[in-house]
Amino acid sequence: MLAGRSLPMLLSSSALFATWFGSETVFGASSEFLDGGLYAVIEDPFGAALCLILFGLFFARKLYNMNLLTLGDYFEVRFGKKTELVASIFLAPPYVGYIAAQLVAMGLILHVVTGMEVWIGIIVSAGVVTAYTYIGGMWAISVTDFVQSIIIIAGLLVLSVVLSQQAGGVQAVLTEVHPENFRFLPRGNWRDLVTWLAAWSVLGLGSIPSQDVFQRSMSSGSANTAVRSCYYAAILYLTVAMLPLFISLCTKHLYPHQLQGDTQLTLPRMVMEHTHVAVQIMFFGSLLSAIMSTTSSAVLAPAAIFSKNMVQPLLRKSMDDREILVLTRVSVLLFSLIATIMAMLRSNIYELVGESSILSLVTLFAPLTLGLYWRRANGIGAVWAMILGFLAWLVFEFVTPLGIPSLVPATLVSLSAMVVGSWASSTQPTPSPGKDVLL
């Protein structure tokens, strides 16, 4: 689950960089960027980079020093077993949509390159990723992430240089872009401001209480490595994530007819039709590398939570390491199967990714953060925060929309429930984790 907590800086940083650098960054974000400019891609890559910075600043060291195996273990240590079970229910399911998004992307790539039906490509991709995740766990993921990160950066750089030269240089591409596409800040009205902050929060805050960020950071060889690798990964992510956006501008400049139809297919179609075979190999190799590295940890994350924090406590018996290993591997197969079915039913990558992070934000962010930094926080407040935050999101999303992103009022409800529930149910502060909590 944590690669023996032994990863050096290079492997740890590349693993964290690869957390989200997959289909939503290359396909989803570039498609959204063509439609709405920088303002449309605040969620990813900017929100994703923010998450890594905040995790390094406020969470990595405290959680590392607690010597936990999963993020669900944190809720057990801090709030008790009942809270652990409730938290795990909200931790594991969101990954299904995220895994599905990556499988859709790999299916699209295989469709463009080989002509294979998308649904067949999804099944093939799921089989490959599931195989090495099942066999090697977090260690296999970390080693492949390092190699895949090199391929990702090299492939996108080569394609950027080739297209830039064909277009007459970077300046020629950028001068054609309407100034509105470079707008990064909201306009004056409050609704725009709230929507802008919500876009930052989806991944920026919503992915902080996530098992994949936790397991990649906690696999580091030391607390200092865990913290510093978050910063290095954030810088690398934000830098490399600009390349797909620039490539999409080059495509719009050189081959505007490619923008017709599903814009998620714009880049792969353009590469297949207008570049040399060597560039095609670099591009699709980097794409598959990016998506595989993201998918593998996304499969392991819910499997670890499901086996360690949901099934094992319900069995009401102690399990040795071998039994937990078998249970986790079975869980890997289960989540892969469910995500594969979802991938064949839905195809919008950006939406699948966004939805998977919102649930974590409105349920788990408040208990995790206040549990670390507020001594009076307790299990009752944590359960209130998770349940009421989720119910509020359902109401504001499907019953009575407010005209602003539903995650904003739902997150405020979760935070309020955490504070009120903790104050109402306890007069004595409980220890906050850190130096005074040892496992």
C-alpha cells in the first residue's frame, strides 16, 4: 500500500506529479481550454497544483508522523472506529468515476491509433493497468511513474516544438488567440467570484482528503521528503500541464477543421493525420504513460480503503498481512470492474474527474483539517460534517439550485456541522494528532 515508506525524492516527486497528469490534463483540459480559455481550466491544472502545495504545507508532515497505512486509519485514530467506517464510505466510491475517466481516455487513444472500438479499448486498458497494480501495488506504481513521467515530458515537448515550428513560432500562435482566452480572474459580480473560487476548490481542496495523494506522499522515505516532493511535484505539474494547452492552440492555428465534433479527440486526430510516425510514437507513448500512471494509483487507493477500513472492521477479527494482501488484491479487481462498466456508459472525461473530487470536498475536507488543527474536534462532529455535507450537496445540486456551484454551500454546511457537532457533544478537548499521537 505504501511501498515500504521508502521512496527517495526523485520517485516520490514523480509519483505525486503523476497523480492527476492523465486524461483530464491532456484531453479534458485542452478541450475546455479551446472552448473557454484559461478561465475554463482553473480546476485543472491550477487547482491540482494548489492541492499539492497545500498538502505539503499543512498536511504531509503531520500525517506522515502518525505512521498510518491509509487515510481511513487517520479517522480511526483521531475519531474512533465508527467515524472510520463512515469516512471510508465517502473515501472509496468517488474513485470509480475517476478511474472510469482514465479508461475512457485510453479507449479513445486505442480507437484513434488502431481503429479498435472504444469499448474494447477500455477493456484492454483496464486489464493492463489492473495486472501490474494487482501484482506490485504502490512499489510498482512508483517505479512505473518515474519512467512514465520521463516519457510524458519528452513526448509533449517534442510535439510542442514540432507544431510550434510548423506554425511559425510561439509568437505566431499566441497572437491569434483572443485576449479573452487569457482571462484568469473573475469579473466584478459576486457569482463569478464564487464560481471562480469553486473551480479552485474542486481539486485544490477536494483532493486533499484523498487516498491517492495520501498514499503517494506517505510512501516517501521521510517526512521531509514527503513535504518537499509535494512542492517539486506542484511546480513540475503546473509547468508540464501548460504543454497540452499550447499544443491545442497550435492545432487550432494549423488545422482548425480538427475542432469539429468531439474536441476531446482533437489532439489525437491531429497527431495521426498531420505528424511523422516518430512524433506519433512519442505523443501516444506519452499519453498512454500519463494515463496509466494516474489510473494505477486510482485503482489501488479505493481498494486499500475498502479492504483495510471497511471490510476488515466488519469481519470483527484480526487479519494477518497475507490475508489483508489477498483482500486488497480482490478489491483491486472489484473496483477495476465497476469502473470499466461506468467507462462504457459515460464518456465526458472532465466531468467524471470533477465529480469524483467534489464528494471528497463536501464530506471529508472539514473533518480532516479541523481534526488536525482543532483539539476540540470529535467523532460526532466529524460524522455530522460528512453526512450533512453530502445531503446539502444533493439538495443544492438536484433539488433547489442556488445559481452557484453546489459544492460551495455544501462545504460551508460541512464545516458548520463539524464545529457545531463538536461543540455540542463535548466539553473536553480531545488530543489532536501529531507529536502526542504515536502508533
